Amino acid sequence: MARRSTPTLVPDDFEEHIVDIDVGDEMRTSFLEYAYSVIYSRALPDARDGLKPVQRRILYTMADMGLRPDRGHVKSARVVGEVMGRLHPHGDGAIYDALVRMVQSWSMRLPMVDGHGNFGSPDAGPAAMRYTECRMAPAAMPMTTSIDEDTVDFKPNYDSRELEPTVLPAAIPNLLVNGASGIAVGMATNMAPHNLVEVVQALRHLIKHPGADLDALMRFVPGPDLPTGGKIIGLSGVREAYETGRGTFKMRATARVEAVTPRRKGIVVTELPYGVGPEKVIERIKVLVQGKKLQGISDVKDLTDLEKGLRLVIEVKNGFNPEAILEQLYKLTPMEDSFGINNVALVDGQPRTLGLKQLLEVYLQHRYDVVRRRSTYRRGKAADRLHLVEGLLLAILDIDEVIQLIRSSDNSGEAKERLMSVFDLSDPQATYILDMQLRRLTKFSRLELETEKTELEELIAQLDAILSDEAELRKVVSDELAEVAKAHGTPRRTVLLASAGQPSAAVPLEVADDPCFVLLSSAGLLARTTDAEPPGTGEARTNHDVVVSAVAATARGQVGVLTTAGRLVRLDVLDLPTLPPTANAPHLQGGAPLDSFLALDGGEEALALCRLTEEGPGLALGTRQGVVKRINPELLNRDSWEVVRLTEGDTVVGAVELRDGEEELVFVTSDAQLLHFPASAVRPQGRSGGGIAGIKLGTGAQVVFFGALHPDDRSVVVTVSGSGTALPGTEVGSVKVAPFSEYPGKGRATGGVRCHRFLKGEDRLLLAWAGTGPAWAAADSGAPVDLPAAEGRRDGSGVPPSQPLAAVAGPVRDRVAP
């Protein structure tokens, strides 16, 4: 069956109007219109409030909806719908994306929206707008404050049914603080965030010194302050950007090397470059490891949580240098990235590239205009109210006559005319009195009205001063900036570094078996140095506990740990954290707890370190019950073994590796007796021996110190007395430092000589130490405690220290066996 076609009906008077146009002209015109729309209505921020149109519309709409920080959250979809329906005729996705960015603390240095729900992460997007909620953040309130006081211009919205602000009052320098990024047509902007307090300081300096140069401003704003922290490497690009509006700088993650397991080190990343998420880093590391372009990494874990923040743990295989691997990570992964500054913003409706001073000047000019317009508005309101108050004062003098005049008038028009003629009132004053309800007369009194009149006159005088005096206007702007910085300022997060330090080639990838020294502190911290020489004998002080034992070793070797239980435990040097060179420090500046490397029994403590060698004079140790033992240097193929057979209730109080066997062994007891005798007087025994009598103890006494030294002019004895009934760590007691030459030697197994005279309330020695001076002391907190001069008499009493002593030690170099 054939299909019948329907004829097209054309009117008789229809005439075709075909206009011939040039395709090139049409493309050029359409492209320019499109480019204009993108530049001015989407991509570029205004230099005054630092906001793109969609961001400005979001904040204005939320303020109009009353979504203040003290109100409850509302669904994000409601805000997006209001913005889209009233002001922003684009897709809801674009509006929600802008809203999400204003919530994210890793995107904006000072978030403007307070979000509730899943607003994403650096690696993942947010939940849908129907699931999240939002309200204005505290920092958004200064952005919109006084907007209803004629401080900014308004323009019709897209359908001319409503008005929207062309710019916000912006009491916060948002463009510099939060930065901006956007891609327009033929141009783009990429501005770095900064610290609010620093920017405000620069603005206030510029208010006082309008002619300040860039160097003066950079004293306050030394560089960007990124939301994710991290480090900025190299400041030449930053200065170039501050001068010309364009520049590049490198961002580097904040990472440190620490023991992630008892026997393995790792790299812990706590801050990443701006715009880089942990998933990007993990993915890149896996690709490099699988491609065998990166060695020494055993595992990567993302332990980030809401409580501790970012924590990316990169475990390093034993035998590899974590510092060298960290340098490779900076080079091969997004842990080091570049940021290109391009300060393009709209100034007077035109896109311009601005330097630091220009950005500050544009913002200050905006604030001057806002405060000036606000003052004009407030003055007008105050003048209108003052006019009405003056009318009330005239009328209230004879309020009965006013009421009678109104009641006797035929209509309101006549009443107003009579009021104006009888009381000499103006039209607004008469109208205000007529419109006032009788019940409101009860609250008016002449005294209250005169007080209000005085206050209004003072306010008008203040506002007149602002409007007539440019210096007063600048002062108001400066004070308001200071208040904003105080209310919303936070400490700097990003560290600025002039350079990256030594190149990665200076650190070998694998740890070489170089000579080093292993250190044990009084608080049980272990570490190794990178020096081939032992730490020196200087008197440098640090806030850390003292080093009680040191031993020479190699990076891939082993050392022994002598414990109070009479055991010798092997320890791999490679597992220990590395310290920087400390040539003149007797205190341990770092380290890791000993229990991270060794599993000791309950109540067992580490006393000293020693070499695992069959050469040399061996070890010497003393017990609490006065037993002394020299141990033959013998090496067993075990992880730990006993070096002395202890009787029940006895423990080792001191152990030392002898340097040449010619030392003096020293005992100090709780009843203030000191005995020293040659080490040669003690015959070496095997590891199963129980030792021999070292010192004869008095009734109830016990050994508090055992050690060895080569007597010389620097040798000293430190004794600390106190009460035996006081709680540990609470008794300050008295401390004395005396030359070792004050104490004559006695034979082994004798009682020794008196070394300290107790004061009233003291009955025992709490702590003692003998060795090569000068001596240093530390409290339980690790803080150094000053000791008196080594001028005490052998049997003299001490002086009170500043706080209870926990440990005493001398120069490390003199205690290291060759």
C-alpha cells in the first residue's frame, strides 16, 4: 500500500529572508562571546574577594538562607538547588563541585563551608549531594558581613528577577589565603594559598607604608602556606612570582625515617605536596618496584585516619639506606612535585597578571571602598534615627497635648499638619509619632531619649571622622584585619627551605659496613652514629638524657647488651636508628626504645654495651650484694647467654668492658662507702662462674654503683644522698662532686672509705657515679641538671640540686674500648 504524502502549506504572502554572512566572521564573533563568558563568568576570580562567580553565589545564597555556623546543617542538594534556581543557570554538578572544594581542608587553606558527611579525600570524590550536609564555616561570615549596608554593588541575575552582588565585602583577603585555579580561553590562573596571619601582617604594613617594596612585604609573607603542609624547596621561584606574577617552586613531602617494626626501619610520610593524594604515591611506588626501578622497599601501608591524619608507612628492607631511598622517592614519585604560579585575576573587569604588592593593593582598595560605603550607610541610618529622636523629645515634653491634638483632629492628615505647625516638627517626625502605638509610649522617657540622642551624635561624629579623614579610614581597615587574623588565623604549616640540601648521590643506596658507635642512654634509648670517631668531650647541653654506655662497632655488625639479670644479649647494629654527628654532645639526641629491639624479662634492664670479640681483657661486673667478676672474652653462637651465676635476690648493678685490664674497679654502697682496687686483683672466670667477693657490706647496705676507670686529674666521684623512705623520683636530696684522688684505695673484699656525710633526714645514697670528668646529670624528664664544682671533701655533705637526679655520666670518648 502506497504512503500518501502530506502537502506543505505555504502562505501566499510568505517571502524568504536569507542573509549571507561570512563563516569566518561568525566563528570569530561566536568564539569571542564564548571566551568572554568563560573568562568573566566562570574561570577567573575577582581580585577583590578572590571568588569565582559560582563561589560568590554559593556564599551569598547560604548567607541569605541563614545557614550560619551556629545553625544546623542542611542538605547540600538544597543549597545547590537554591543557587541554580536563583543565580547560577548551569548544571548542578558544577555548583556541587565548587561547594565540595570550599569544604575540603586539603584544597583550601581556610575552608569557607562547613561540611557534614563524606566530602571525599585527596584521592576519592565526595558522596552525592543528597547524602551530604553543609552550612557556612566561621571564616565565611566575614566574607558576607555588612553586605546589606550598601557596601557593594548589585546586578540583575540571569532572568532579571532578582539581584546578586557583583563582589562580596570580603573582610578576609581570600584570594591570597585560599588561592585559586581555573582554565579559561587563552588564559589560566593558578594561585598558591598563603597564611592568613602573614598576609594580614603584610596588609597592615602596607597600610602604614604605602611605598613599601617587595623585600619589605616578603618579610611578612616569605612564601606560600599550603593546606597539606609539606616543604617548599627553593625560594627563587617564589620571589619571581611575587615580583612578576609568574614563577615555579617545588613542593616536597614531609617524611622521616623511624623504626616501624622492632627490627625494621621505614619512611613515614605525614604530609604530601599540595594536590597529591596517598593513592597516587602508592600506585607509583608499586609500578617502580615491579619494574625494578626502585629497590629496598618491602611494603607500603596507608595508615591514614581522622585522628592522626595522613600516615603513609614505607617499609625499607634491612641493609638498605632509608635516606637514599627517600631521595629516590622524591625523584621518582609525586612525593616531590612542582607548582606553577600564574596570578591572573579580574581587576576592574579586566584579566591582569598581578604580583604580591599589586594583589595586596587591589584588596586594600576594595576594603577602603567597603568601609567608606558602610560608614556612609550607617551615618545615614543614624542621622534618620537622630531626627526621629529629636522629634520625640519635642513631643514628649507635652505628651498630653499631643494626644489631645490628635484626638481632636478629624483625620490623620489634619493631625499631621497640626503637629507640624504646633510643635514645629518635620513630616517624617510627625508621621513617626502618628504611626506609633499608644502602648509604646510607656517605654519612652526623656532621660532615655536624651541618652540615645547623645549616643547617636557620638556615632555620627565617629563616622564623619572616618569619611573625612583618610588616616582614620586606614586605621579602621587595619584594626578589622587584625581582628580577622586573631579570630581565624592558624600557625604556618609549610616549611620553607632555600635548597634541598645534599644531593642523593652523597648517600649510598645500601648501608656500607662502616665503623660507627652504638650508644645507650639512661632512659633506655638505643642509637648508632655515623661517625668513625667516638663522640667528643665538649660541654654541649641538650634536652635529652645522658649516654651511659658506648661501644665501637660496624654498621652491619653486632654488639652485646649486658642486663641486670646477668645476661649478654646480641643486638644487630643495622636495626638501630642513625643519629647525626654529635662531636661535642654527651647527651643522646634521639634514639629508639630498647624494647623495640630486644625482648627482656620483667624487671630486667639494660646496663651497658660491649663488643662481641674474643680479644681484649674482657668484661667486669658488680652485683648488688657486693660480688665482682671478670669475664673471659668468649663468644657463643646464641642470641643470649648468662655471664654470671647470681644468687637468689641478687642483681647486676654495673657492667663495663675493660680497655686494657689496668683500670681501677669502683664500688659505692648505699651507706656511703667507696672501695676501689685494681682490676688485676680479680682473676678472670668463665661464663658459668659466680664471681668473688668485691666489697664488704654493712648491715642493710647494698651496692648502688659499680664501674671502672683510669685514675687521672679529671676523675671525679658524684654522690647523691636522701631519705630511703621517700618515693622514687621525689627526693631531691643533696649532691656532692669530689676528686677521685680524695679516696684512697683499699684491698678487695674490704669495707672501703666513707664518701659522703649525711645531713639531717638523710640515711642513704640514692645515686652514685665515678669516672672521668666532667660529669653531666639528667632528670627523669631528660632535662640536664647542673652539678656543683668538683671541690667536695671525701667525707663532706652535698648541696641540694635543682631537681631530682636520675642519671650521671661523663664524656663518651673516655669510656669506649679501643
